[in-house]
Amino acid sequence: MSFNIGLSGLRAANNDLNVTGNNIANAGTVGFKQSRAEFADVYAASVLGNGSNPRGSGVLMADVAQLFNQGNINYTQNTLDLAINGNGFFQVSNNGAISYTRAGYFGTDREGNIVDNFGYNLQGYTIDANGNLQNGVIGNLRVQTVNQEPRATSTMTQAFNLNSTNQIPVTTPFNPADPASYNSSTSTQIYDTQGNAHVLTQYFVKTGPNAWDMHVLVDGRNPANPDTIVNPGPPPTYDDAAGTTPFTVSLTFDEAGHLVGSASADVTVNADGTLLLNNWTPAAPSNGTPPVWGPNGAQQSPEFLTIDLRQSTQFASPFAVNSVSQNGYTTGELAGLEIDDTGMIFARYTNGQTKVQGQIILADFANVQGLSPVGKTQWVQTYDSGEPVRNPPRSGTLGAIQSGALEDSNVELSDQLVNLIVAQRNYQANAKTIETESAITQTIINLR
């Protein structure tokens, strides 16, 4: 009996050494979760029971349990290095075979798919053909590397203050080249359908108490008429005077200094008080000397250009533009990626715009101890683990994504080295049990 007991102890100590050795070997493995050997005692059973003082029959390996406590977060500054701070696993696909991991080594393949260092696809909520995030639709995440198409400006919102103490300019008529003919001015960059930038300049001329004229030029030209063709040629000749005549909008303010009305023969005044510039012709100069302006082949936005000045004021303070925004932009090349703590992936372009590329999801299980390790720092679902619950990071009990970081192994080397010594001593002690039993047996054999 003692031989079997000692032998079971040797096996247990050897298993403990194997588990501890594997933990030590993976102390530097990103996303690795340490294990521990769990043992149970053995008692021989009989038909009538073991009695009041049964003798033990050794030890057996009850389980190798995985410890999923959090590892340290190590910052790498590589955007696609991802760490999970809290519960959850990344879901990756190997040609449809789903597995789960905490190792956040990710990059892109030649097709722009986000993959780990084994080529497995990171999964999450994808985007449709229009770039809209499809919540609940899980697929392989991909970074679109094509250039972002330009967007023509269709709305411009502006709030400014005109100085009510200004006097009516004595220099007339208005001339954009003569600052004495207007009180103040400001410029905003807008875009046509090809992404060409144009400068829309507004000149403000006080015409009376609470009354102003706003003169509008785009690139210093009349928005609707860069140059009037006098003779189609060839070569064509132009009437430059018509090309520099600005659009004019009359602005009226009430006694409290708030904008209350607009009127114009050049632009449409909408019922809500906004202005609609629906006859802008994008233009560009030729290479001639002097340069000749003409249409550049692009168009303004199909929705035209709505200008909202309704928050503008006329107070006794210096002219200032308090806010301005417009929704157009030029062509953009992919400049980088950004991933927030909820797993949203944004592409950043050289035109200053960002675009959603997808959202990473995390999976969690009712019994993470039931997951089966399959190597490569990955686990697969089993009957014991239960079905995965998939949600974006920071929802429910799921952790947050940390971009530019990796989760270190949760192995504590000092603990493992102590465990190694203990396992070694256990092995030696069980070997001593067998040695002692052998000596006793030899004594009995030598009896005469």
C-alpha cells in the first residue's frame, strides 16, 4: 500500500512541477494566465464503508485551474497593441474557427484586415457600404486604406458681433481693395465637389442705425460669375468688372442688438432666416499674364450652400467672430488610427477628418474556468464554460480597451519559484516514503 501512496505522491509532485514550470516559462507571454495544480486525497472504498478510521490511499490531481486575474498593463505606443483592463476576451476567427484571447498583438494584413500575430482576424461590429456602424453585426474588422473622398460645403454656421459704435464709411462705393470703404471683414474656407478649397470673404459696411450691408466674394470673385465672357473666341475675352461685383445681403438688427432680418437680390433668404447661396460657380485662375478667371470644372454642393448667421449680434464692442463651422473638406489620405476605450476604431485622415472603421467586441462567459486552452494564448468555448456573451467594451461587466498597450502575463515569478521549491521537496519526501517501504520489505524478505 505504501508503494502506491508514495507513487501517487511522486506523480502529484511531478504534475505540480510541470504546472509551475509552465507558468515560469510563460512569465513573459502577453495575455497569459497562470494555472495552479489542485489535488485531492484518496481513500479506498469498500462495500460496507470505510469505518471510523479509514486509511488514506494517496493523492490524485483534481484539476489544473486557470487564474484569470488581471495582468499589468504595459504601454507600447503602438495603436493596434490592445489590452483589456477588466473582464472579457478578444474574439478572433481562423477561417471561421472562433477562439478567444487576451493577447492584444494586432496589426493589419495586406488587405487591411486587423489580425493577430498568427493571422487570425479580430472580430467586432463592422460598417456597411456607406460607412455606417452595424451594431450587432459581427464580422472581421478591416481598415479601409483608400483615400477619403472630398465633400463639398453645404452648410456654414457663423456667429459674429458687429461694433454698433462704428460710423458709416465715408469712402464710397464699396471696394474690397480699400479698407476705408468697409468697417470689418472675415474669411472662411469652403470646398467644391472636387475638394478644391475656396475662400469666402465677407465685408461688413454700416449703412445706418441697426443696418448693415454684407458683401460676399469667393476667391475675390463674384460667386455666380467669376468672369463674364464677352467674346467666346478663340481666344475668349472676359469682362473682368462683372466678375468682381460682390453679392450683397442687407442685415437688420433690433434695439437689443440681435439680428432680426436679412434681404438680398443676390441670394435666397429662407423662411427660417438662413441664406441660400444656390448659384456659386467654383472658379480658378489661368496661367496667363494677367491670369484669367473661369469655371474650374467642379460644382458647388448639390444641396447648395446654406449660411446661418442667426446668432450674430450688434453690440458696442469690437468686431469679432465668435464661432464658425462648415461641413466641407478636401481629399484625405489615411494618416493613422485611433481606438477609444469602448473599442470604436477611427481612421484619421490628412484632411483633419475621422471615419468610423468598426467597433471591437469582447466576449465573456458564465464560467471562464470552463474554457479550454488550445495554445497560442487562446481559449475555446466548451460545454462547461457556457455560451459567450458578446458586447462592446465597458458595457455591463466587461472591461475597457486600452490602445497602445499590452496586458502582461499574470505570473508572479517570486511565488512560482517558491512553489518550485515546495514541489521539489514534496517529490523528495514521496521518494523517501518509497525508499522506506522498500527497506521494510527487504527486512521481511531477509527473515529466516
